[in-house]
Amino acid sequence: MSSQYLISEQALEGKKHIQPYLERGEGQHVEYKQRLNLPDKIAKTICALANTSGGTLLVGIKDDRSIFGVDPDQEKYILNEAVSFYIEPALPIQVTEVFVTDDEFPHDEKSVLLVKIPESKEKPHRAKNKQNEWQVYLRHRDQTLMAGAKGEKQLASEPVETTTPLDKNQKKLLSYLKKKPKITLKEYASLVNISERRARRELMQNLDLGLVRILEHEKDDYYVL
């Protein structure tokens, strides 16, 4: 099967090409991998970034931002397996090999893969796990999380367009989520001082408007920007 990803025609040389991502650190749009082990694992990360707002994967970088370096052919093979067999619908990504030297070892040139994953226009994308189950994943800060049925439904539907100004509860919710990573139904009901039944209805409306996203968990669903 031919590659589903696009590789830049020429490799790049110099740490400057990855320095902005090293300075930024891992987060909503950046993920470091020392190396890729299994295609199903990296498929989850690729799907999550594409389903959310896109991002960049650096292969050959440790969590402490130091340069580890990789065998580029081996890592490209795993990426190809991931996008060819573990993601649906097909998801093109861009892979660029960057030759860099670590400050501590200036004569030791290493390869780092700079993988660009654009935000997809064909959401939701699913990744296949070891049980051959297809699951939808989202990116939240520096984590890859399962979207769940509600999150998948939200991805599949277009946000409702409205010109109505935000009401006071919506303003409180967005202000809270700019300071905190997430909010549960109970926390939202307490925040705006309403019943949980009404809080659930308002949160569902905000999901339809695209103001928040939902991530499902066994204990409590929670809502994020």
C-alpha cells in the first residue's frame, strides 16, 4: 500500500527548525516522542490532534526536551503503518527529517522527525486499538483522551451558528475554563447556582454551539474548551 502521509522533498538541517517547539514544550498542539514503538499507539495521538485543532509531533525528543535522535527509516515505517492501517478515514500528515546536533555533543548529528498533523475537515477520525476496536480520541492540553459517544457526536455535527450574545452563565463558564482545565456537571451547577438538571441542559446547548467540548470518563464527564 502506498504511503498515506506526505514527506517533504528535502530534509532540513539545523536545530532552528525544531527550536520553537522545544521552547514551547508539550501541550495542546505539541507532543514529544523519544521513539515510536507501536503503530496503534501513535495512531491515537495523530487522531487526537487531527480531531481537535491540529499540531506537531516531534519524534526523537525526550520529555525533558533533549535530543535523542532516531533511525528515520524505522520511524517513518511505523508512521506509515499507523496512517495506513490504524486510522480511518485516511488522514494525510507531513513528515520532515531534520538533522540536528545537541549543544552538549556538537559533532554528533542526529535525526529528528518533524510531523505536521493538520486539523481535519473530515472529523471524526478513529484509531484502531489492540482489540481491533475503532475509537475516537481528542487532544486536551498535553493528553490524548477518548472522546466517548457524546464527544464523537459533537465532532460529527456542525456547530450551531448564532449571533446571540453570550449570557451571564456562558460568560462565567468560559471565564472559569480559561483558568481551570476542566469542569464537571456538578461544578458547573455550583458555579452558576442552578440545579443539575438545568445545568445539564445548558451544557448540552453549549456543546451544540461549539463553546465547549465534552470528554467522557467512567466517573464523571467533564467539559473543556
